Amino acid sequence: MDKEGKIELIGMEFHAFHGCLPEERTNGNTFVVDFVGYIDMKKAFNSDDLKDTVDVNEVYEVIAKEMATPSNLLENVCGRIVKAIEKSFNFWPFSVTVSKKNPPLEGPCEWSKVTMGEGLQEGPEIFNRF
């Protein structure tokens, strides 16, 4: 039996100051980040030891650090999170979604979202291999 699996952090909520408009930079907004990453879990499956897997607290800290740096665009925030995760962890494939609550549009819109990740260029079917 293969021991590949996924680790998910869904619904991480941050009050942050991303956006192009002055009021977004002054007042901030609610942002939600979702992370899905695939790793080999063989060692952790057998050892039951945190050192043999990815500590989700460390993943959260990397994401929180990037969310604390204001950006004009969700694409920039999401891209910085992707780069930081690539640098710090061995997930493949993985995805990050950054969502902005009630974006300032001319009409009602609950969320605007951007999703990026390593391995996504393979297409969505790569996520079905697990």
C-alpha cells in the first residue's frame, strides 16, 4: 500500500491589509487561506513521530508571515506564499488559495479568490492520483 497522502489547512483566517484602494490598506479586510499539500507519509505512518512528517504549525507560520506583508494584488500574496512553501517544505503537488471577503466591487460579491501552486501545471487530474 502506498503511503502518499495530503495535508490540508482549510479556513485559516487573517485580518490583513491587501488591496489597491487606500481604505483597504487603512482598514484591512478578512482573508481566508486554504492549503492542500501532498507528501510521502510512509515514515510517519510507521513511526507516529512528528519529525517524520510536516508540522502543520510550521506551515501555518510561513503562511501567516506572508499574510502580514501588505500587497496590492491577491496574486502577489498567493505567489509569495507558494514561493515560501516551496522553499521550506517538500510538498508536491500543492495548492494555496487566498480569498478576500466582500471585495470592493460595484455589486455584491461574497469572496474573490486566487489559487496557485506547484504541480498545478500538470492539470487538476494530478490531484486525483492519491
